[in-house]
Amino acid sequence: MIGNTFTLKQLEALIWVADLGSFRKAAAHLNTTQPNISARIAGLEATLGTTLMLRNAGSVQLTDKGTEIVQAARRVLHEAEGLIKVAKRPDLIQDRLRLGVTELVACTWLHSFLLSLKDAYPSVSVELTVDLSRNLDIALTKNALDLAIQTAPFTSSATGITELGQYPYVWVCGASLTFEEGGQYGVGDLLEAGILTPARDTQASIALNEYADQQGLPKGRIVPSNSLSSCVKMARDGLGVAVLPRALVTAEAGGAPLRQLQVDWTPAPLRFAARYQAGKVAQYVQEAAAIAGRISEDYIRAEAKAVVF
């Protein structure tokens, strides 16, 4: 029998302080106070009779023993979650999922995903970040996200990944431009009207600029935008020809009509994936990634049948 036992809340506090590197950040994530987190860590150290962390000028560094205890604590919490799974009581999982998605996901199937996640884990709340894929990559590396639904290429490694399919690009313009629907065009033919692209560092924008260099095309009329939705609106208003994911154009249907143009070059389709650190996050995050996979697959299938133009 163990005399002075530790609690799961103490182990949880230890893990989050270790992952986030801060008592303050751990307290914010666990929706409690910094003194409460400090008390949990101090109580755990007293019970185990060892120093787990060194605190210096706001920074936190694990001792060698602390590093071992953190690894053991992860296993204990995973086993506790396993008990809930065996009991078929996912409603007992009370947590905050730090979810990051790109704008395309936010504009298309995010709502369906959140509803399905709520059905599967009713006591899990979602802290949502919508950002560029490269920023989500950085956040995932810094343990600031539990699950990132983002586009390749990825600049960091992840021990957990669920493929979410591919999303092709299309060229579109508003009715006020003189391009003929169904006509065949080269990228150079579009430059006089101006070309609207996703953000500067995105896959499509980089590929288009590389293609322009290869073909000796001027790039002054290639205009990137951090907002895909704004690209759609600008294309509708005749402010340029836009190269956009077809799924976004489908999602934004209902406004002024857009025409699809046949162009001799188009960026490679977007590859989406749900990524997480399997050794650090709770087990339900893996199931959340699987749910995203099913929702994305259903959306791609339905969107391919949609009549947009």
C-alpha cells in the first residue's frame, strides 16, 4: 500500500508544465490558477520525495528524475483514459482540445467535424486556431496545439498523422472580365487582368511564382492574399483571375457567379493531413484525427459531385 498517494491532477499539472515550459501557461490550459498548479507540483514532489523541476527566473527545467517521472506520468494518464474506453464512457473525458485548422477547412467542413467530435466526446471543449499551415506547424512543434489539420509540405515531424485527402485547384474569374468560359488560356494570358493567389508562402503561390520564372513571365501582376475568402470576393468583383481550391469556390457558392477557366498550368492539389504528437497528447486526439479523416472523405466525395459553374 502507498501511504501518501499522488493524484491524476498532480500528474496532469506536471505534464503540462513540462510541455509548455511555464506554470502560468499550464494553469491557463487547465483552467485553474498558477498557485494551484504550483501546489500540485509541490505536493507531488513531497509525496515522491524528490525534486522534479528547477525554477529559474520564470523558466522551468526538469531534473533527470523529473524527466523520468514525466514519461511515467504520461503512461499513467494513458492507462486511465484506457479504463474510460473499456467502460465505453467517453463522456467522462473532460479536456480542452487545442485545434488548429487552415482557412479552407474553416470555410468547408469544420462545422461538421466539430459536431461529430461533440457527439463522440461531449465533455471535450475546443480551443480553435485558424491560421496558415506554416504557423500551425510552428505551434505544433511548440506544443501549443494538440491537433493540426493542415496542408503539406510540413516543416516539422509528427509522430501521429492521418491523411485527409487532396483538394484540387481551379482558375476562376467574375462575369465582368472578358475571358470566355471553356476557352483555353496560358498563365501569361491572365496577367493583364491580374492573378489572385493564396498567401505568399503557400504551396500554390510558391509554385506559381516558380512557374512564372521558368516561363519568363513578369510577376508584378501576381497578387497574394492571406484571406482565401477575400480572393473569392475579389474575383467576383472582377479584380483579377483567382487560382483557388475548388472546395472553397463550392463553399462560397451563392454570390455573384464565377466562371471556371481552362488554363494550361494549375498548381498541384493540396494534400491535407491531421497531425499530432502521439506520445504526448491524450489518446482521444488520435480518434479526433480519425473523425477528421471520415468527415474530409465525405466532403471530398460530395464536393466532387457538386455543380458549381
